[in-house]
Amino acid sequence: QRSPLNDFEVLRGTELQHLLHGVAGSLQKDMVDAEECAKRCGPLLDCRAFHYNMSSLSCQLLPWTQNSPHTRLLHSVGCDLFQKKDYVRTCIMDKGVRYRGTVAKTVGGLLCQSWTHRFPNDHKYKPTLQNGLEENFCRNPDGDPRGPWCYTTDPTVRFQSCGIKSCREAACVWCNGEDYRGSVDHTESGRECQRWDLQHPHVHPFKPVLSPRFPDKDLNNNYCRNPDGSERPWCYTTDPKLKREFCSLPSCGSEVQTHQDATFHCFRGKGEGYRGVANTTSAGVPCQRWDSQSPHQHNFRPEKYTCKDLRENFCRNPDGSEAPWCFTSRPGMRVAFCYQIPRCTDDVQTVDCYHGSGEQYRGSVNKTRMGVPCQRWSAEIPHKPRFTPTSAPHAQLKENFCRNPDGDSHGPWCYTTDPGISFDYCALHRCNDPPVSILDPPDQVQFEKCGKRVNRPDQWLSKLR
Amino acid sequence: IVGGHPGNSPWTVSLHNRQGQHFCSGSLVKEQWVLTARQCFSSCRAPLTGYEVWLGTLLQNPQPGEPGLQHVQVAQMFCGPSDSQLVLLKLERPVTLNQRVALICLPPERYVVPPATMCEIAGWGETNGTRHDRILNVALLNVISNQECNIKHRGRVRETEMCTRGLMAPVGACEGDYGGPLACFTHDCWVLEGIIIPNRVCARPGWPAIFLRVSVFVDWIHKVIQL
């Protein structure tokens, strides 16, 4: 049950403009969906792509792609650009007989001779729409097992292979392949993959178009991916009898969990690099060992996830969840997060220190703790400052150096060059003089105003119950 | 909230992620500003598309159309000073205050809550089976001094943190409650004195619970809201 869309790669919200031919291609109206358009465009040899416009339910067949001369891609809400894979994929499937890319150099670096020329190397081929012999691009009209080739412009070398890699070899798999972005669209048994943006023949929870729940998983088209922390890339298959299957892809080699990604006493981001020894959930429930299948059966076998360090019963994040987690030793609670592990700060390395609250700091550090450059105190964009060199002469607001004109108790700060963040504290730490304690402050301040709550009768609660 | 009971806390908001799940709580300190815990977000520049605050409900997952329910998109996130474990969320628009949605006021700068003050935590988080999941639970706790707290926690409690007495029965905050309020009743008013942050174990019997001390960062909060 393959879809005609399987032969296309989609660019969402994108329009392909031809700089020489304003409006192009024939407009097809009342297209129920993009698959209809693909059915029209697929068999046409001079259709290489199409626009699908969701609001007008129409599609525009195009005789060019983004690799054609005088074209450019434009952001266009409501319009998706579908391009035939053969024209835009940079690797080959099988022997590359269908390759229609634009590589025009041989594996030896020789420039290819145009297929319309008979010189310096004469030959029998005539370019047609069928054989796709175009310009001087590498092609495989005779099914050469070494893949696409061309006649060369060097009279001493009649023809040579272009060395275009197979899609399987073009991208290898690190770790469990969560980052695999290659173009293999068949499973290890040779079944073609179902598109991620289709719900047939298999219904599935990954809906890349409707809800951007997996924005960074690249679930476009029907390429092998690993969006759910499986042991390697996989896809739903177009075989109604087999829902999903792994893909056979070469490994990039033994995993190198770069040491700087690994954290031991806190977790950064989602904690995929956490390698500490916390082994209870936030609620204090001991974790189940990863190499055990009791009380909870699971697929996260340590030997299948060698780069995820699934040792003992330590909290880990092998599947890209929100935070480190584990199977719990409590039969009634399968998994739980280990949020008791503190988060690492995002701060960049501090390069200087300040005394007290830094009001006398006169150094030249000029970036925030996130590494964002400071705005000059004399500038008015992107933030109009309340403190300027003239309005606060005491603070010596020079250039864009970190200062503390308002005596902020958390240290020197600056207006930032990020329009979204007006001010932030700087890449500085307090020198080792002990901060003023707040616990025995000079005087206990009292309140002037406060928040109220109507301690309403329980009618609401009882009704709720 | 472990060991709590259903209650009402009109300044406690529920944070929902782009999957529509409740994942943390927050406190409404201004009509367009919510204070919550840094622990709730993967980074200070995490993309916020699809993140919302839900207010005016006692349910963790209220049905659309529930009377009084308000949900507002989170527009911006500002991380507090590095030792604050705080985040301020600016909402896309101000919320409507009413019987079910109210502001809680901030303490004066550097105010220290006297020991024995009665305070309350609220949240929709893990109850460890002790209470009704899915609705807002509250629990009352007493403040103790950092000095007393550091006896049990062996000096680990910092001045930017505050403690409540450990009870023999397990009572306290847990996963899903982070970012929620520790509100203390002082001079006839509720004041946001602490923020719920992860402890090594939830509601550990006999162990004081540690919260973030808001009064140390009130100057930062005012500054962000003003700037």
C-alpha cells in the first residue's frame, strides 16, 4: 500500500519561485490532498515537483526543482513544496539508475562532458526525458553496478564513475540513531517505509504536521528515523501486515560520549548526558536495575544502548524524555522521573569576580552569564536604558562593560543585545568574600499590602467531589 | 502533594507543556507574570511554543469549557540569578482576576519568615497514593529556622533557601508540584515566601523540607517586571 507521495520529499511552508518564468506550471484544482497531486505528477516525466496549497485545495505541477538554475525557495504559509526524490536526493538507491541529481564531476575530479556533446569523447547516447541525460550531470543509463557515471572532458579518460554514495552508506548511525537524518526509506527486509505524515496503512501517534510534538525528530517523508528512543532507526512499513521494522544502517563506530557532555551532579537540557549515580525517583522510590526485567519488562537492555550508560539502577534518559528517569522497583509504578537531580545552570564560564554586590566593579567583562554580548550603556537599541553614563556618573557606565548602577544585590549586569531579554547578570562570580547574611538582618521588615483569597465555603469543592 | 487534602489556592497555576500535560506549578504574582522553578524547564532559552498556564480550576486536566478556566500561552521566560533556581514567565496577555484567580503578594526584600509561621503548599503533583490525584491538594507546614534545618541537613541548606518542619507522617510536595507556592499567612494575608523545589526525597517523614526563599530575589522580580 505505498503512497504516490513516497516518491517525493516535502518542504513545509515553502514555495519554489522561478526567477525567469513568473508563474509556472499547470494548476490542478479540487485536489483532495497532496496524494492526488502526487498521482498526477508522478507519471509525468516533465513534472519534477509540485506546490500543494491546503487552503485552495489546488496543486501546481512544476517542471523544475530547487536544484534547477534561476530558482529560489521562499517561505510561504499554506503552501508545501513536494519535489521528486530522484531530483533532490544527494545519494543513490540501488545502482542509481533513477538518480537525477546535479553532480557533474567524476570520482577522479574530472569535469563531466555534456551528454549532447560528441567531443572529446564520442558516444551513442541521445538525451531524452526517459533517460534523463541532462547537461553534464552524472547518470546511469546502462545500469552500471558502480552507479552513475559520465563521459569526461579529458580526452585521455573516456568515462569514469562519479562515486556517488548509496543512501545507506552516505549517513551512518551514532549511538541509537536519534540524530540519523539519512535518506534510507526501506527496512532491513526491503519493505518500503510508510510516510510519517500519513496514517495509512498504519495509524500512529507521530503527527509531524498537525501537532509539532516532535519538532526536532525530522519526521518528514518516509525516511528511517528513531523518534522514540528505540535501539536503532526504524519506520512504519507500507506492508499492512507488518506495522514497523528496523532499518539496516551502518554504525559510525563505537560511541564516544564526549566527556564534556557528560554531567555527574546535575543534568543539562533533558539529561541525556547525565552519568551520575542518583538511583531513586523524585518520590524516593528505588529504581529497578536496567539489566533486570522485574518487576517491569522493558526493551532498554544495556547492551543495546551502550552509549546510554544503562548501568546498575542509575537514573538515565535513553529515549529523549523530559528528564532522567528509571523503571521503579514498585510493581504499581512502571517509570518515574528523577527530578530530584538538580539542573545544571546554563551559565558560561565566568572570567572575573566582584566584591560585595559589585557596585565598585570596574572590569571589562561585557557579556551576560548566557554569553550574550552586552548593549553599550550609551546606546538606545535594542533596549532604552534607564541608566546612562550621564544619568549615573557614579557607576562609570563605560562602553558595554558589566556594571551595577542600581546596586542590584545579585551582582553586575547589563542591558543585552538580545531584543527578547532586556537585562541579565554577567559572566562573573562573587569573589570569595562571604556575602552579607540575610538571616540576622538589621531589622525585620513588615508588610504594607498583601494577597487575599476568598476562603469561599466548600460548596464549590463539595460540588466538585 | 503527599499527605494533603483537596483545597483552594487561587494564585497557584498549572503549567502545561506542548503535549498538553501538566508538568509543574507556578504562582501568579502579577496579572501577566508567573513565578516558577528553574527545574521545570530544560534551559533558559527553551522554545516555549505550546506552553501554557492554566488557572481558575481545581482540576489537573479540566475539560475545555469548564467554568472559570483560563489558559494563556507563555510568551517569554526570564531565568533568575544563577543561585535562585527561579524563572519568571511572562504571559501572552494578563489573566482576569476573580474569585478563582487571585494574585499572591511578594514579601519585602530579604524578609525572613519567623519560625513557627504557618504556611501552605499547593499543587496537582504526585500524591504517592495518599490523596485524590488530578485535583488541587494543599498541605499545611510550619517554618523552622535554617539553623535548626541544617542540623538534619548537615549544613547543606543555603541562605537562599528556607525550611519547614518534617512531620512523622509523610506530608510534603512531590514531582509535578515543583514551582508551586509555599504561601505563609502573615498579618491576615497570604504571602509567597517559598517556591517548591525538588528535594532528595518527597515528603520524607521526620525530615525538614527545603524551599527556595523568595524574599532574597524580590528585587530581581520587580526589576524584570519593570524593565
